[in-house]
Amino acid sequence: MRRSHTISLSIACPCDEAYAYLAKPANFEAWTAVKVGSFRPLPNGDWEGETQFGFRHFRFIAPNAFGVLDHAIFEPGGEVRFNPMRVTPNDEGTDLTFIFFKRPGRSDAEFASAIEWVTTDLLTLKSILEARG
């Protein structure tokens, strides 16, 4: 079993608004480490964007009524592993949870660094959503 780390944030934004924003793949580059202007849809429904590691493909779960926002980031032709992400109503706000898994071959230091990157992305998202409200 792979090691995992759960990141949880409370966001001062109504859950339905947070979900609506996050369920649109086009908004992904605004809060992640994807080079702005490089993010575009592909004919198969995936998206492509440039990251610090090169071009990656992105796959998003279909919009649903459960607050599920799972997505995958993978090398073209590589293994697709979904990143579990959820939003949950919390009074007038939103609790967001994201589970990050340690990839095979990554050292503990690389895992810790990746967690910092993901946390930074999610804090950017929190700022965007709270500014919209």
C-alpha cells in the first residue's frame, strides 16, 4: 500500500459555487502549476498543459451531485491514477479535501516537496474562490 497524505482546507465560499468553479476544467490552470496559456482540451475529452516536468495530460471526472472532483495528471501513454478530491458543504462555506499518494520511486524528500507544491496550489485556489465571493 502506498503512503498518502490528506490536505484539508476550509474555504469561505458556498460549496455549490466552489464546485461549479472546480468542475470546469478550463479553470484548472488558474490555480495549479500549469503554464498559463498552455492548457487546452484534447479531442478525447482529456486536457493538455505544460508543467515544470513537461507536457502532461489531465483527465477530470464528470460533473456529479456528490462534490467529487477527482482528476488525473499523467504522461501521455502513461499510467492514469486519479487524485481523489472532494468538496463538502460546511455551513455557508466549503471544506475541500485532497488525498495525495506517494508515487513509486519517489524518495521521502520528493514526496514532502510534492505535498508542498500541491498545498500551494490549493491555497491559491482558496484565495481565488474567496475573492470571488
